[in-house]
Amino acid sequence: MKRCVTAGTQRVEYTLIQAVRSDVLFQALPEAGIRVYAPKYMRLRDVDAMVRARAGQLTQMLREVEARLEADRLAHPVVDGSPLLIEGRRCTLRLHEGARRSGRLVGEEYHLTLPEPDSDAAVRAAIRSTLSAVALRRIRARLDYYVPRVGRAPGRVAIRDQKSRWGSCSQKGNLNFNWKLIMAPPQALDYVVIHELCHLHEFNHSPRFWALVEAQMPEYEVWKKWLKTHKEDMYL
């Protein structure tokens, strides 16, 4: 839910996400703006009041996140010859001009065709789009493999451009996955698939939940650590 409050001369737009929770969480995400996670029972005017009281802080958080994103883009340009991580392998990006957007991996090179190969924003969008399609196919295949083993089938499955999560599971059993998982080794992608499927049994991170994960992947901590350690390598 999109909302907007005014604090003095300052206008703050934010996205409100109400769920079953006991606290309020404030986030500033690049390109997604300010998000507020609040309990379902909380009145909208009370959430607005909390945002209004933190208007300066939230605006500063967003500026800092956007500044870090811009610095990261400058440090990691996407031009012909740039390195690109795909399934844990360091590949080389090759850009081609063409009317239709497409991408294909040939050996250690990722050939990306798009109408504007000289535009940084267009190249980043094309990488996200083409690799998201690959990620969805790969994740659906791994879900087909693990669902009979875990014993629960998800509802809707979607690929997202998530900034702070590798995956998520809703109370309705819908699963979201970060498209950047296609950059990680297949075992790391499997870990996230297993993780989210196990939430269909245990909607928490209790010892019982981790026991379910371990039953499917005894070495899961290795890949959990890999994702944490290499997050910055997946810079797009």
C-alpha cells in the first residue's frame, strides 16, 4: 500500500506492508524507496505518525542507500568485456546491438543483445530481465525435484528484484526468489529453494525448521555462508 505523509515542508512517500508481526520495521531500499512493515492490527494513522516523526531519519537513510548504489555502479560498470557472475562462474559480458532483447551463455561469455548497448541503465535492465527468465526456469526445476522430498507444494512462485532477501514465503504459501540466485553456484540456489519450501512446514527459524533444512541438505551452512560472503559480487 502506497502512502504519503507531510512533516513540515518535507513530503515522505512510503510503502506500507502489514503482516502478522509484533513490531514495526523501517527500511530504505535502492529503487524501491522507503518501506514500513507494521502489524496488521495497527491503525494507519498511527503508522503515519511514526513515519512523520522519523521523516528526517528515513529521508537520510534513503539518500545514503542511493549514494551507495551509485558508488557501486561506478565501481562495477557494465560494458562490453565486464565480468559477470553466472552460476558461480566468472563470465565475460559481450554486448550486441539488436531490435530484440535476448541473452545466451556461450562457454564463458554471456552474449547480450539489446537496442541500446551503450546505455548503462538499459544494459543493467537487460541483464536483470534475461537472467531472471533463466533463474525462474532453474528454480522451477529445482522445486519439482525438492517438493516431493519436503512434502509440501508452494502456491505462486515468482522472481523478484529483492535487495535484502534471497527468498521469502508468504502465509498463503507463495514463494518469491531473488533473480540474482542465478549468479550463485547451483548448490546455493538449491539451499534457498529448500529453505523456502521448509517454511511451508515451519513458518519460523526455530530448531525444528533448521532440522528440516539439514535433512535435505546436510551442508546447508556452507552455502548459506557463501551467499553472505559473496553478496557484494552480485552487484547488479
